[in-house]
Amino acid sequence: MNPNQFDDLSDLSMLELFQVEAETQAALLTAGLLELERTPGAEAQLERLMRAAHSLKGAARIVNLHVAERVATRWRIVLWPRSVAL
């Protein structure tokens, strides 16, 4: 689903909005992981990846997709272990 194909996202269901959000965050995670591969240990990049995973987790929670929420939580832990203590 391409968010640009909609003039007004208010016509979408919550699940459709989740799909748009998931695709957006997945693209950010993919690009970020590729960048991290080129620049290992880049803390700013790790933080961006953690934020994308956190956004995906929140979106999954809103639509009660518990498996997706748990996967996104694990991504956060792997990407940013210090966030577990926050």
C-alpha cells in the first residue's frame, strides 16, 4: 500500500493505517540497517533504528497485533539494549 495513493488518509481503517505505518517503518529499518553495515557502531543510526522499531511497536499495539508488537520489542532490545532500562 502506498500512502501517496491516498489524498485523505482519514478514509482508511485502523488496520490499513497500520499497514502504511509498517511499510514506512520497515523501509526506515531496511535503509538504516544497510547504513549501519557501512558504518558499524554509529550511535545516531542505532537510535534512529530503535525509534523506527518503537514506532512500529506502538502502531502494532494500537491495532492489537500482539505478535508484531513482540517482534518490534525484540528489535528495540537488539538495536538499543540500553532502552530496556528506560
